[in-house]
Amino acid sequence: MDIGGGASSLAGHLLSRGYTDISVADISEAALGRARDALGDDAERVAWVTADVRAQDFGRRFDLWHDRAVFHFMVDEADRANYLTILRGSLACRGEAIIATFGPDGPRQCSGLPVQRYGVEQLHDALGEEFEPVSSVLVDHPTPSGNRQQFLYGRFRLTTDPLEHRGG
Ligand SMILES: C[S@@+](CC[C@H](N)C(=O)[O-])C[C@H]1O[C@@H](n2cnc3c(N)ncnc32)[C@H](O)[C@@H]1O
């Protein structure tokens, strides 16, 4: 599951490397439409879900949850709590989440919106003890306008049975 995948080309890259059972969810139907159009006929091999990650029952669980630049927009505690309820309920047992947020030296805002910057310990604190850290890396991400933004990529494994979290 690429959550908040928007118009990203990740799904196409995964398909070209032989991955199957790929889902992309985003609150923006227009962004998903751009990603779908870019894939042409291959778009049929991806499940596209228009959804608000804070309030969506995906009706299944995923082995891997990937989020680049969505969770860091959740600056309200209630939004983070709702996101994490959905994440825990959507991951398979021992499933993993790769969450990419702005890092400690990353921007404080994106597209005019405030963001929360994270170091790996802070991100682990935010996700909670049900997740164990697997690995992390800080990356200087080049933007189309030539600037650089520091991202933290954190990989975490769910250590508890997601069924315990159904219903919040
Ligand atoms: C900065 S873009 C990142 C897009 C993509 N992940 C990437 O790295 O190229 C953030 C994306 O999150 C989506 N988004 C924001 N809030 C969301 C929410 N509550 N539920 C689902 N998607 C959301 C936006 O529509 C947008 O496509």
C-alpha cells in the first residue's frame, strides 16, 4: 500500500520490478487520476483507492505500508491518532511500515502547510511501542526547483496482532 501516493510513479516502478498486489490510496482523486493515466494499460494492475487515510477501512491488510510525505502533515494529535488506528488495523501480522517525513533539518512547511519534522526516535515515539524500528536513513531529496529537502525514511515492524486493534 502506497498511502498518499498521489501522482507518484512508485507503483509503476514496483510493477516494472515484478511486484504484484500493489495498492495506491490518496484523498485526491485528481492526483490518483494523473498516476493512473501515466501508467496506461498497466494501471489495471494496481488497486486505486480514493480515501482519507484517517478514516478508511481498507477491508484487508497489507504486508507493507509506504508513506512518503503524508504523515508529517498530521500536526494535530487527533489526526495522528486516527492515522495510526488505520495503520495498525491495515497491517498484516509482522507487517512493515516505511514512513518518510521531513527530517530534523528538513523544512518546517510544505505547500504553505505546517509539517512535523522527525528524527527516528521521535517518529518511533509517535508510532508507539507496538512498532519496532528496523532501519532508518536520512536522505537529501532534490526538489524539481533545485532545492534540497531532508527526509527521514523510517522502517518499522508491527509487533502485535492487528486484530486486537480493530475498532480502534
Ligand atoms: C506531498 S504529497 C506526496 C505524494 C507522494 N507520496 C510522493 O511522495 O510523491 C502528499 C499526498 O498526500 C495526500 N494526502 C494528504 N492528506 C491525505 C489524507 N488524509 N489521506 C490520504 N491522502 C492524503 C495528498 O493528496 C498528496 O497526494
